[in-house]
Amino acid sequence: MKKRKTLSYLLTPDAMFEKFDDITPEFLLSHGIKALLIDIDNTLAPYEQPLPDERIKNYFASLSSVGIKAALVSNNNSERVELFNRDLGLIAFADSKKPTKKTLLLAMEKMGSTVENTAAIGDQLLTDALGAHNIGIPAYIVPPIKDKRNLFFRFKRLLEKPYIKKYKKLHENNQEDK
Ligand SMILES: [Mg+2]
């Protein structure tokens, strides 16, 4: 059934996790997910970390060992994305302009995945969750590793609050329902 694109649907995470590697291959496979669109900044690593660490490399290895494909889809610039992806060798897009659809759809096309078997992982509701829901895939959200503390970012977090609350309310009585 096609979900209605209400603001509440568009911005509410489908599942929330403490950190990216809590989104395990087992969880993904049990939800029929075979491909991921993954944000970089504050999801996998803070802005000032230019290269993936062992934890990140292990995560992608664990995904690929069970046949789950992954693409990096970042709104950051190509220098950031290319350097970060140098040793990972994933399908990767810079300047993605999330929450718009174009790059997300292109990344899915490159992975050969469909809306039925793809999910997005990110830290921001207004780009990552909204982008995922714009194309009709689930949004798995982690809290930002390190927030930029300027006024614009604090304002965005404030906007996100009711939707985080809504998610928690929906799921507090049913932890199995992730
Ligand atoms: Mg981010």
C-alpha cells in the first residue's frame, strides 16, 4: 500500500538506532533490505574525520558478506566524499541535494535496487528521512555523532523534535516493531 505523504510520514524515522553499526545485516535482511543509501557526515563519521576507521570498514564488510549493497549519498562536496570513499570503493555521490530525489534514485539505479528492497541511513530528518520518504523507502536514523553548534543547525534540531517524539511514542510499547 502506498503511504500518504503527510508531513508526519515524511519526517518520522521508521527506526532509530544509537549508532550506525547497530543497524545490523540481520536486521536489514529480516526487513527485506538488500541495498542502503548511507549518509556520511555525523552518521558514519564527524565532519573532521576525513577517512573511514576500522569500525566503518568492518560495517561495510559485514554488509557485503551477506550481499547487501551500499552507496554513500552525501550532501557534502566531492573532495570530502572521494577521500572518504578512497579505501571503501563504494558507489558514492557528492552534492546529492538531499532531500531531493534525483541522486537517491540514481544511486539505487547504480546498485540495481528497488524501493521495495532499499533503505536509507542518516542523522537528519530534514534531509535523510525526508529524502528517503520522498522516494518511498524506509529511513533508519541515528543521532548525529557531533552536532555543528551554530544557530541554523540548532534550529533544524528544534524542528525535528516533534517527529523524534512521535517515533518514540509509536514505538515505546512495541520494541519488537523496529
Ligand atoms: Mg549527516
